[in-house]
Amino acid sequence: MTKDEALQAAWTLYNRYPGKRTAILDKLPSYDISVDDFNAYDSTMASTANINILDKRAEALADIPGYSQVESMSDDEILRVFEARDELTSKIEDIGSPPTEAEWFKAGLTAEQRIERVKPFYEDMKAKEWEQLESVVPAPFAPLMGPIQALTEVGAGWIDFMPGTASDFGEQLHERGAFTSWNPLTGFGAWDIAEFNVNPETGQRGFSPELLEMEDALNTLYGTKRQYDVKMEEGGYRDVYGLQEEMGSLNQIIMENQLLDPRMLGER
């Protein structure tokens, strides 16, 4: 058996018995056939098959002006689909993969994972401590605290944005927020600030040190995540997800219509 005959036989068996492909490839060196030889032959056969399919389609649709493969798309539309896919492929290759061994990348992924685990515990603990906090102002005087707390509520938002006090996650003053409480004396939560209240069981004003420590840890994690997000944005790595979605849509069109790239036939 000549090398060409062995190559043809191997290719036929390779496509006829998918479960034995590894065994077939292992025998190629016995016939002086390299993997590159086999891949080149496979590409040639695939191109020949595609050209035959295009020729059959062109013959079947010969009486339909301007159409070569399907009745729903013109030659120009089919060509634009493949050109658009090539452009997306080029953009994705230019962006490349993020540097997974870089410290900022590994730290960012670790931060995201820890935030996902820690934040639910923090939110649950915070909600429970809110329920334990009680106003330190006697009830008869509580209405008088409304305007003062309202002004503090407004000021607290600005405090969190002042230089040296802004954070990625925590707050300087912990506002419950409007419409988060049924208590009208706190503006239904709008004037309710943890630092104004006391836990009667511990005598601690505001949230517990344990909760604030967890908040500081989350703030650090969010800072690391923010730096990670900035570098991912600057490198364009986030854009790859959108480009891949666009490519997926084009591939769907190609598969649904069983389209072949018309450029394979050259000038027609």
C-alpha cells in the first residue's frame, strides 16, 4: 500500500468510525504519515466536499436570480455574514486572554469569590442587628428628633463622598433608607441611622464591632475587585463576552441555513 493509499484509507476509517479515531491516528507513523499530513489531507477533502455542495445548490437554484445557497439570503448577505464573523474573530484575537497569572487578576477573582461568600452573612447579620437596635430618645420627644435626623440623613450621603471617607462598600453613617421601616417616627426608615440607636442587651450604640469588622473586610475586598474591574475594562477583556455573543448569533444563522463561505470558490 502506497502512502497516498494509506492516507486515503486512514481518512475514510477516521470518519466512518469516530470511536476509533485515536487508534487510527496512532497507526499513522507506521505508514510514514505525520499528523500534519493527515490534517492537510482532511482539510483538502473537506474543502472539496464543500465545493461540491455549493455547486449542487447553485445548480438547484440556478433559476432564482441573485441566490446561490438559500432562497432567504442573497449572495451579498451570505458574504457579509462570513465577513462579519471574520472581523469578530480578529477583534477577539487582538484582545487576547487576560493575564491569568498576574497578581491583580488572581486577587480580583479571589475577592469576587470571597464577596460572594461573605456578603450574605453580612447582610443577614446587619438585618438582625437592626431589629435589636432601639431609639435612645424617650418616646414623647421622638417627634422632635425627626428634623434633626432628617438633616443628618441628608448630610450622611455627602459624608460618604467626602475625600478620605469614601469607600467601596461601607458607610460612615449607616442609614436604613426610606421606606425600609414601618415606623413613622423615623420617616419610615429615612431618618433611621444605626449610630443614633442602642442595643439594649449590650448597651452598644450602633452596630456591633463584629459587624463593622466584617464590613471593613468587605470594603477591602470591594476595593480589590474595583481595581480588577478597571484593568479588565482597560484591557478590553470585558468586551470579549459581547463579541462572543455576536459571533454566536452569526454562527446560529450559518448553522440554521447550512451556509458555506462563498469565498471558497473565488470569483464566480
